[in-house]
Amino acid sequence: MAALRPTDVLGRVTLVTGKEEFLNERTIAAVRAACRKHDPEAELSETLGSELSLASLGELSAPSLFSSTRCVVVRGLEHLPEEAFDGLLGYAAEPVEDVALVLAHGGGPKGSGVLAKLRKLEAVTEHKSAELRPSEFGRFVASEVRSLGATIDEPAAELLVQSVGHDLRSLAGAADQLANDFPGEALTSEKVKRYFGGRAEAKSFAVADAAFWGRREAALEELRWALDGGTAPVLVTSAFAGSARGIARYKAAPRGLREADLAREVGVPPWKLRTVRDQSRGWSDAGVAHAIMAIAKADADIKGAASDPAYTLERLALTVTGLREGR
């Protein structure tokens, strides 16, 4: 997020809502940084919503002996006692000039009444963190990289997501590592592979991708590399299932949609949509249905019904490539 100015937070109430804990923590850190920018000796304090009362809020927001500037963070606003509602709303209507009050609500319906009233107050600014959809993680990576003075193309960003997963903190750390190791440079898929290509998730996607293109030898080779590298068999069947779902959704999606809308319908980022579109040309509806059944059987087998997961996955790769080639 963009840096906050002292005037954005002092004498105001910052309302932090949503379930994305990492983004919420960033907002809280930005408020604290703005306070320290205004006054390096600014006093920082925290409390829990369940422990807040009018008396304790007064103590927290009062000037200290060491600094008149304070940043007070109240976590778990959803647990605020009902008897403290009026006191908090009264303070939020007329915040203390040199105090930055942060109210963090973890999401959910609890405490929605006080949230609704806080949102109506002029001195309250809300920063809401919505949960990211699968197609949005690549854009998150690109934004992180830009903020660090580097650039990354869509395929490389999506590869990083596939390699690291959907944990925002881990993705931000990976973006930071790449941007700092290649300062000011374009981050390519090759650079991502160099650092994170050994991740099990990335290897499993490589197997599935080759299989759904109908490339038998490549799929088997990628599978051997994945298993030799310690990739869990269940990750391979998961990647196969993801590829099958993408093709099925693309084939079932309404025609005439704009590319961005079609990507949302399919559940993939726009750059990935082009891959799904090209792959789908080699698949009939019956072929996709048979592939989904083969994947379900393989998944059940490796979860206990089969004694040799490697053989099960080789059979799956051969089945899927054969279904595409047989069209």
C-alpha cells in the first residue's frame, strides 16, 4: 500500500477490516510509520478490544511524559464489550489531535453494529482487506515487485504464485528477495525458476501442463523429475485437477465475453487464459469428462487404494495424453 502521511492518521481513527491478516498488519505498520515520521519519539501502544473501556481508552490516548504523539492499536474490535460502544463512538467523533487510533476488526458479523456507526463518522478512514481470488495473486506479486523498483511479466508472476503458494506473506518475501537480488531488472520466468523452480507445486504443474498438451514423453520426464525431487503425489493429482477444471470451465463459458470477464469466469489470470484456450482446442467434452474421472481415480488410489503411487501417476499421465491425442 502507499505510504500514509502523518495528517492521514493523527487526530483520526483508522479502521482496519477484513480477513487478510498480512494486509491488515501492513496498514497498522504504515500508521505507526507515519506517527514516527511526525515524531521519532512517538509512543506506540496496543490493547485488545475485549479489554477496552472508556477509562482505558482515555489512558491510552492521553499524552505521556515522554511524547504528546501516540499511536494506539486496538485489536479484535469484534470483541468490544457493549458497554464500551458509546465511549468509543464518542471518542471517534472527536479524536485527540496528536493521537492515531487504529481499530482492527478481524472480519465476520460480530461487532458489525459498531462498525456501521464508525463508518459514518467523518474522522474515520477504513482500510478493508478483501480476500484475494485465485486470479488476483499474480497481480499482487506484480504490485509488490513494482513497489520495490523492479518489473515482472504475467507468466513469471504466476509461476511465482505456483511455486510459493497463496500465502501473501510468503509471496511478498519471495518478491522482495528477487527484487533485491536483481535490482531494477525485469524479473523473468527463468529468474523465478532459478530461485523457486524446485518447489513441489511448480514441478507438479509442469507435469500436468505437459499432459494436457498431449506431450507424453515430456509429461513422463517431468513426472520422474518431480517424484525424484520429493514432490508429494497428491500435489500432482491436484495440479491435474486444476488443469481439467480450467479447460472444462473455458469450454462451458458463454461466448462473446471480453477477455478479462472470460478469465474471471474460468478462474484464471488473463495470460493463463490464452494457454487454457489453446489447450482446449485439442479436447472434446467427452475427453475432458474421461480425464476428470481418471484424475479422481488416481487421486483415490494414491490416498490409500494403490500400493505404487509412481505407477498410478504414470498411468494417469499416459491416460490424459492419450485422451487428447485420440481426438
